[in-house]
Amino acid sequence: MLSLFARGLRLLPAGTVGTLSLSEPFTAAALGLLVLGERPGPIAAVGAAILLAGLTVAALRPLQPSEVGSSAPDQNRAAA
């Protein structure tokens, strides 16, 4: 049986799913801190900050015109 998270991912575009999947380690560490009282070390805290910064940049970065549309090969190249 699939979890609600996995079911929700099936409904989203691949780029969004990739970005959300990168947040899973951070979520697990945050839950460990809040629920279990675990204390991550300084390297883990730096890693979490880098991960959050990267996810923020990925979420806020506007799409370039070349990134919009399908990943199918360019039809003009086949005609050349």
C-alpha cells in the first residue's frame, strides 16, 4: 500500500517530484529532532542549511523558455 506522500507524488510533474524527494532527509532529521529529541551535530546542521538553500533556489527560480515543454527531441533536427 502506497503512502499518501507517494500517492501525491504520482499526480505531480517530474521536476516537482524530484525537488520534493530531496526534502525527505531534512524532514526525517527535523522529525528526529522534534519527536525523538535527537541532537544533530554541527556538520548535519550545515548540511540541512545547504539543503534548504538549494530547495529554496529550486522552488523560486523561474523557468527558462528552453525548460518549458516536453523533453522530446527537436523535430527540426530530424528534418535537417
